[in-house]
Amino acid sequence: MNEIEKELLDAIMDVCQIDDLPPEDMRADSPLIGPDSPLDLDSLDAVEILVMIQEKYGVRITPRETSIEILNSLETIADYILSHTDNIIPREMIL
């Protein structure tokens, strides 16, 4: 997991009030929402995550179909953020 994915996991755990996930249970490509998610997140959590992404990174995710694809995993969220922020995220966060 790279730095932005770790930062996203921390922010998601904070906004969704998750306290008891051992870090080794979550990989960058693990499903983020739904029954297969180690975080056990649902559609209400997805809305909170979308708001957090917009506030923290200045990236807005609007269409429902796109949101479902982007919120698939930490990896897909990080890729989307990096491709929509004009490289304002420090390079060390993606290594």
C-alpha cells in the first residue's frame, strides 16, 4: 500500500468511525464497500467517503456509475484522485 492509500484508509476509518480493523486485514485492492469488504461499509458510508474526498482532496465524484467504480477499492480511489488533482499531491505519497 502506498502513502496516499494509507492516508485514504486512515481518513475512511475516521469518517466511518471504524476502530477495530487490524491493518493487515486491508489491502489496497480489497473491496471497499459491500459484503466482501474487510471494513463492512455500506452505501451510507460511501456518501461520507465521497464528501471526505471532495473536502480533503478537492476532487468531486458525481455520476452514480462512476462513484461505484471509483469506490471499488483504496487503489481505485487513489488512482482517481491522482488523475484529477493536477499533481498537487507530493510525489512521496505515491511511492
